[in-house]
Amino acid sequence: MKSLPKAIKETLDWVHARNHSEPVFIQAVDEVLRSLAPVISAYPDILEENLLQRICEPERQLIFHVVWQDDQGRTQVNRGFRVKFNSALGPYKGGLRFHPTVNLGVIKFLGFEQIFKNSLTGLSIGGGKGGSDFDPKGKSEREVMRFCQSFMTELYRHIGPSEDVPAGDIGVGGREIGYLFGQYKRLTNRYDLGVITGKDTAWGGSLVRKEATGFGAVYFLEEMLKTRGEGIEGKTAVVSGSGNVALYAIRKLMDLGANVVACSDSDGTVHQPGGLDFDQLRQIKEIERGRIRSYAERCPKAKFIPRKKGSIWTIPCELALPCATQNELTGVDAMALINNGCIAVSEGANMPSTPEAINIFHKKNILFGPGKAANAGGVAVSALEMQQNAALASWTFAEVDKRLRDTMAGIHGTCVHYSRKFSKRGNYVDGANIGGFLRVAQAMLSHGII
């Protein structure tokens, strides 16, 4: 920390002291604030108005219990969260995550990242995040419905189209969004389509929303490759995860001519050298809600590698898209990717690469697209869904997809501009952090000390 400006070092010390039990939140703050070192002298108002501390402290944090009954009639208790981090650019916007690893620190890290991700889209949305330690895996449809209804019975008091607009994330897809909205409608007696995004297209959802995060990560990857005269066609790719983001990253990679040879879930990795069958994978994961082990059982040319016996990052590839969860790609994994020919990494998940891995990618001159830039496609199309709801309009798939592609190209341009202007390292991490921060900072300064 000795080389950091005093104000940044003091702010980091302050954040560490106040949040010492939340390591992933501290990790996210460290990355952003260290990138801002060259910006401090150019914008003295940042220090005069104490923007560094202000942006690191959520505006509101909600914690509540969620009581529900399982199919055996037993009463279960989970914990719910909503962190409203920063509303300088617009109403809080960010997904809900249902997963047993969820705690306040995880939600704060996700909400903090969301501030800059949302800023980079250029749209009028602030940053927030929420969720629960409820695990939908293995639950019946009725149990998921009862949990969602209980969760919304508390959350509905704190959301609204001009206040806070949740969406989906890990464990929260179209099914859960439907149950959440249904309970909101029951409690409020209002049909506020703009109160939540990720809805089914039959009742106010946007085309491309389901595909948006995965598609966007690939569009960002495409833009990075263009800077070196490269393209996606003909290249071998691996995509970690097999949820919504991973599925549609795989599909778009295939559409653009890549050979996607592997994906994963928490049980292990499926590897098919000749290329995965997207339709079969989608059938298992999206329709049957099964595990990828089933894919290897149905496809003789595919091999299932249990988690204990190998990592997806040891499979040779040129393109890698981590689309599962935070800190899944370590320094050891980064070296394995590089040694096996990887030239570009685009993050479809939130902070999936450890700081050690990112440093290795930069030192080895690997194209690296950080999550707050590369996976911003989901929230961008969520905001487009809000626009359609407000106008009572419905845009075509092609129109929304074009807007998504243009947005990702714009985010890439922003990252390049600010990395060249302020960062001697000239990487996408610095560009994304600086570009995202400066837009929020300008709005915060305009609104006064609040």
C-alpha cells in the first residue's frame, strides 16, 4: 500500500476495519480503489467531498428472516437480504441470488460491483443487490413458490419502479421471478410491471433478457479480440458453469463459429473435444433442471470429470469464459490456461477470477475482460425491459439484441478510453473501474452531501 495515495490507503484501512468479516466485499473494494490512484490528483473534489468513503458504504442494508413451510409441513427459516448501495444514477438495480453461500458480505460485494457495472451501461440505474441463503436445488415447485412468496412478503415494502428494481441471479430464473411478482401483485393490488425484471415475455418481459448476460460476455470478448486483429470463429472455448449465463454464452460462441468443448457445474466438468451439443445441454439444464453428469451419460463422445479429479481450466482452449461464481479461477488455473494456449478471458460471472489470476493474465498479456464490464449485458437488457414496460411497448429480438451489442461495444470503448487516459498499465480492469466510478462520482457531486 506504500505506493498508493494517502487518501486511498486511508480509505482501504477504513473499509477493512469496518468490514473485516466480509472478505469478498473487501476484495472488490480493494480492486476498485487501487485502480483509482491516478484519478485522485485530476479530480480534487473526490477527496474534498469524501467520495471514496461514501461510495464504499451502502445507503441502506436490509436483513430479514424468511419463514416458510416445506412439503412435509415443517417450518423452515432462511435469511433474506437487500443492499441498496448507491442511487446516484437512478433507482437501485440488481439481481436476487438464492444460494446457500449467500451472506451479507457476498451481497455487499455484488452490490458494490453493480454500481460500476450499471454506470458503464450509460443507463439511469443505480447499484443494489439482494438474495437469500435458500437453496432452490432439490426443492419442489411448491416449496420454491412458498419460499418466494414469503421472501416477497417482506421485500415488497422496499421496492418500486422508481425506488428499487430487483431481477434474477444465481438460483433466481424466470420461475422464481414469476412467483415473486405474483406475490407483489397480491400484496399491493397493483400491476407494476417495472417493479422487477427478468419476467416471462408473455407478461411484460423483454426478448433477449434470458440470453443477455451470456451474449454480452461474448460480444465483449469479440470487441477485445478485434483490438488484436483476431476473431471468435474457429477458436476453441471453455465455459465454466452451466446455468443461464453459461448456457447462452455457449450458444453465442457457437453462433459465431467457436468450438465450445467444455462446461461445468458444482459436481464437475463435461468435456467433449468435438464440441458440445447445445440443444441437449439446454434440455438437461433449463428444462429438466438436471446436472451436467446427465449430459455425459446421454452423449457417448463426452466425458464427465468429477470436481475432485480435475478442473475445467486444464482443458486446452484459446478462449475462456468463467461464468459460475466468485473466485472460481485461481492463479494456478490462470497458469494452466496460458500454458494450454489461452489468449483471452471474458468474465460472465461476478469477480470469478482471483487477484492472483488477474495479475498473471496482465503480466502474460492475455486479453482479460472483468465482470463489471463483460457481464453487464444482463443489467443492460433489464433496463431496456424497464423502458419497454414504461412505454407499454414490446421490441423484437433483433432490435434488443442490436441494442445489447451496441451497449457492449460502448462499454468496451469506455474501458479502452479510460485505461489509456489514466492507467499506465492500460488494462480493462482499470478502464472499467475508472470509467464506472467517474460517472457515479459526477452525479454524487451534483446531488450535494447526502
